[in-house]
Amino acid sequence: MPDAGSGVLNAGALDSLRERLRTADALVIGPGLGRSAETESALLAVLQPLPCPAVVDADALNIAAQARFDWRSCEQSVVITPHPAEMARLAGLETPVVQADRQAVAARYARENDVVVVLKGADSVIATPDGRLHVDTHRVVALASGGTGDVLAGVIGGFIAQGLSAFDAAVAGVVVHAEAGMLVQAQRGRAGALASDVLDMLPAAQERLRRVVERRARVH
């Protein structure tokens, strides 16, 4: 697709992107997107209205925060995956305020903006507009590496494309991503893990979780 000359999207990419999205089951947008003025206008044009469910991460979240974007105009299910600083920008808060009450901040933003929020970090919080809340208790140091959040966005998008609801895809994505991180950490230790290591471990993580579910089903 056309870019702004530095590998980022611009308005010239809109027609091509919209054509591809006509038959898409899900969109993941934000990682590596860039934050130029042209990219901002292109992103907002794609989001309003969305042609398919979307996972919005990284640069796209910062653009949305700066533009004070109204997520309710998307007309499709949206999952946003902010880290605490991105959540602070979106909600107009300071990062320490977000961290002081992660569940309340995520729940309020989800309710007021009609999005599923995945607030990343230790004890990741998944909140929905209708008040459902899930807290994932995995604490995986290896997932602090740069790029692992991009992997998470892709995993959630993949589950949405397979037909899961936005909330179920978010919960499943967070759990599988954390499990993959634990497997990487067991092999490489807490330091030195790469996002690509987590990506490569996703099939093993899903298989491990499948076996756990099957064992529990047999017990009951």
C-alpha cells in the first residue's frame, strides 16, 4: 500500500486499505503505524466507521487520545490494548492514577466509550461496556520486552477472526499470550526474551492450555 515515504500509512493508502477490509474478519491496527499528520487522518478515516471488528494498539491509541476520538462512532466491536501510560492518555489521567485503581479505570473507560479494554501489565484487566470484568493473574517478566504487546494484539485479532466475541477473544488472547511468555521464560530466563520468541511459542501454549481444559473436563 502507499506510504508517506518512511514506511508509514498516509491518506493515499485509504482506498487500498478499505478494499482489503471489505472481506476482512478482523483488523489489527497500531503497531508500527507511525504518528504523522497524514497517518492520523488516514487512521481516523478507517475507524469511522469501521468495516469489521478491530483491535487497536500502540500508535493508533496515541493518535486516538490526541484526537479525542469517539469510539462509539466505529459501529463495530473494538478492543483497545493500552499499557498504563496509553490508558492514562486516553482517559485524561496521570499514569499513577491508572495504576492505583486499574480495574476501576478500565471498567469506567469501557462503559463510557463502548469498547473492550485490555489494560496490560501485571494482573492485566479486561473490561467490557456491559460491566464484565476479568483479571488475569499471570505475572510474566519476559512479557515486558518491547514488541510483545504487538504480539498480543495480533493474537486477540486472530481469535476475533475465528468468530469469538470481542470479550472472549480478549480473555483468550491474554491467557494464551501469558502462557507463551511463561514457556519462553522457562527456556530463556526472565531477561533476554524477544517478541519473536513469544510468537514462536504460541502453538505450544495453546496446546498446553487445551490439555489442561481436557483434564479438567474429565475430572468433572
